[in-house]
Amino acid sequence: MKRKIYLPLLLSMVLLSGFQAAAQPALPVVTVRFANPQYDCPTQTYCLDVEFISDTEGQQLFGMNVRFFYDDNVLEYLSMGDFQVGYDSPVPPQIITGPAGSGALFGIPGPIEWFNGTVQLVSASTIYLSTTQWTKLFHVCFHVDDPNSISITDFCPTIVWDLQENPEAGGYQPGDDGVVMTVVDLTGQQDSSPTTENVVQFNWIYDAIGDAAGHPVSIICITTICGYIIPLSNWSLFLAIGLMLVASVFLYRRRMNS
């Protein structure tokens, strides 16, 4: 009799728990990337937009651990800025420079520098992450230290987001969760809720040969050659001015000889 009474109860508990597990909503996948490099010649400043995209509608970024690596021989962090309405970096970043050869894990010959900053929603914002195009929230700027990177056609620095190829493994530092992003909680029960983080690496790819986690690639490059370049549309104007000067000199010499 006990078996007949408790077996249906056990089955109902198992089915109910399975239903509750299946009813749990999937976390939104939020992806971050660096994009749109810009170089200022007088200050040797290199800036990158930080952009986001979500696979789920109606998401607002609440907070982010901004963590990445770069070659200390090439770049030096300057600032985060150009924050979109509602966002800011509330605390100064932590920057740690590794010893010589510490870039080997990423296929970088120089010492690696680890940047650990934060960005957070600090006031009301109407910016939602698009599911079809990238949404810029701020930018990061560096000083170009490497003299060999000045006045070249293709400047393609490597910046590695601190997230392993398997995002569940977290970052590359011991005990480091790496890049972590949260979104505004839509239920209103708490300030934020978790996401599944994803990154698009910048001039770097995973799975290098040997023990390295990856290696640099030259994909997104700009020129650091300084100097004024005359737009093609203005050449006709300069040509007309030049012809006028030549004609003026010709007429002047003709008058002098007559």
C-alpha cells in the first residue's frame, strides 16, 4: 500500500522539478568588441569605440568588468571616455604590467599589461542594446609608445579581451572571472541580472600553435602617417588656381617685353 501511495507522489515531484527547470529563461547573450580605430597625430593617441550587441530584445547594460591585455611596448592606457547618457566609470582602473616575456601566452613578444576597469549605469538611460547592429557605450584611448608604430601605413595593435575561448572558464588570471557583464533586471526584483558573456577579439585570434592561448593577426589597421592630404574633390580648384598664376606670369612677361 505504501508503495502505491508514494510512487505517484514521487513521480509528480520529479515531473514538477523538471518542468520548473525547463521554465527557467535562458540568459541573454551579450557580446562586446573594440571598433572604429582613430589616431590623432599631434598627441599620438589611439582610440577605440567599445560596442555591444545582444541576442535578446529590450536589454540595457547595467555593469561591466572591462578587462583586457595589450603589449606594453606598443600602447599605454590613457583614459576611458565618451560615455553615452547614463554611463560612467565610477572607480579608477587597476593596471598591472607583467615581466619581460609575459606576453608569450598571447603570442606577443613584449611584456603584457592587464587592464581592469569598470563601467556602470549610474543614472537613467534610454539606450538599449540592439540585436541587429552594434551599440557604442564608450571608448578607450591609448598613447602609442612604440616609435616603430609612428608614420606607418598599417598600424594593427593587438588587444585581447580577458575571456578564454570557453567563456565558462573565465579570464586568464588565477581566480579571475574575466569579462563580466550584467543587464538591468526586467522583473524589478533586483538591480541587475546575469548574462552569458561573449567577446570579439581585436587583431587577435584563439588557438595558436604550442602553449599560447592565441596569436596576433592584422585585421583592423589604420595609418599613423601624419600630414595634410588634399582631398581629390579639391584638386580641380587647385588646378584652376595654378593655371591662373601661370597665365598671370605669362601676361606680365609679355607686357614687359612689349
